[in-house]
Amino acid sequence: MKLCRYRTNDGIQLGVVNNTGTGLLRLSRFGIEGDALAAVMEDFSARNQVESALDEPGDDLLESVELLAPVDQPPRRIICLGKNYRDHADEVQSLPGQSAGVPMAPIYFGKMVNRIMGPDETLIVNLSEGCELDYEVEMALIIGKEGINIAPENAQSHIFAYTLVNDLTDRAAQRRHQQWLKGKSIDNTFPMGAFWVLADSIEFPPKRKIRSVVNGELRQESETDNLLFSIETILSDLSKNFTLFPGDIILTGTPAGVGMGFTPAKTLNSGDCVACEIEGIGWLHNRIKGI
């Protein structure tokens, strides 16, 4: 089941994609009010009613609405995994500011963003003062149930949904500060969407094609189960003496092909268009507008 947030002539709606993939059922029909999908995590008691209506045409045509970010602000924390695809770990190990070799334990870092951007939104980014903007297509987990010291075999039950993000990064800031928080947190660089796919409606762990394309050129391509540290390992390890809360967003890492992995580097400029996709989960089509 794919949940989304979108705009029509009569305002912002929460919806679910019907079984044909062409229509959207407004969740307000089922007593779910407001315009924040985060509220659905707290109470989705209408789920059975929604599922029974998925064969209907829908209240809105998918092609006729403006899809927005599933949430406008992070519900809680954004926690990222570094170097979690072997090919990406290999491509960055010789670069300045990067530790060499494949990590022996998960690498975690935080991302603090001003807001979450939409799947088709133009990203207005300050590219002055030497900013080297790079792209990273990633699958993200939306935590739906609180947990601490989670056993690997119970990891799946703590995931509410999967989504797609582009973890855009200022590589120059990474080098300058010798850590990742600042370079990962510049304004308007965290698009998400276009959907939240309920975790129990697809296979576990997801095995889906993941790719990024810049100005029509394929840059990254892999599968979402090619992780050095599996989803079960991530949630078990991260939750040791560290409580995970509903609304936490966990990024699972990016495959090889990021801009800084090329010689010379292929970082982003104003006017560039970055398209990201995870098969059956989501898509992003974002143009960069430098200021």
C-alpha cells in the first residue's frame, strides 16, 4: 500500500494509491483528517476499510495532482548510514576526508534539515563559497514502533514504511569540517517521496532496483539488498541502549556512482536535474537552482 500527500484545487490531501496505480483515494473519506502522514502512524484503524476500497477508481487522478513530500518536517530524527554498499565504500576510500577500507561496524551520522522537499520540487541551494553539491540515492526506513535493544528477528515489526530519499551533500563542507553533519544539513537538500510504502505490504527485506540519473546519464544502479549491514543488523545494532521512536527516519546508505567518485568529480551545478528511483517504492525528479 502506497501512502502519499498531495495538493489539489481544494487543498492538501492525504491519499493512498489504488490498485491500478492511476487513482488516489482521499484518506479523509475514512475519517483520517489533517495533512500529515505522520499522524497515520499513530492511528491507522481505518486500514481495513481503505484496503477494501483499493479497487475503486479513486477520488483524484494520480496524473492530475501535485505530489508533495510525504511529510513537510521530519517527525523525529534523521539517522544515516555511511558507506553501507561495498562498491561505494571502495569508491570513496582514497578521497580526502574519508577513512580507508570497508567499515567493520555500521557508521552512523545525523542529518538536520530545514524541511523535507517534494519529489518534483526545484531545490534552491546556495552554491556559493565553494559548495560541491553531490547526490546520493537511498532507501529510507520510517520507524513505526518504539523499541530498544531490538532483536534482529523482530526488526521488521518496527518498520512502518519504506521511502526514497536523495541525501544531497556539500562535499567541500565535509572536507573542511572533517565530519559529515554540516555537509549533510544544508538547506533544501532532502527530497523524499513520492510515497511511503507500508512495510508489511512488500517483501522483507526489500529487493528492489535503485538508481540515480543526472541530466539523463545513469550514475548509480544497484539493488536495495546489497547492503554491507542488513536492515535487521542496522536496527538491532542502532537500538542497543538507544531507543528508536515512531517517526525516526533511517537512511540505509547509497551505492557507487556518486559525483565525487568520478575523476574529475561530477558534482551538481545550477540547472542540473537529478532523477532517483527505487523500483515499486518511489521516484524523485528534482532540478537544482543555485543562488
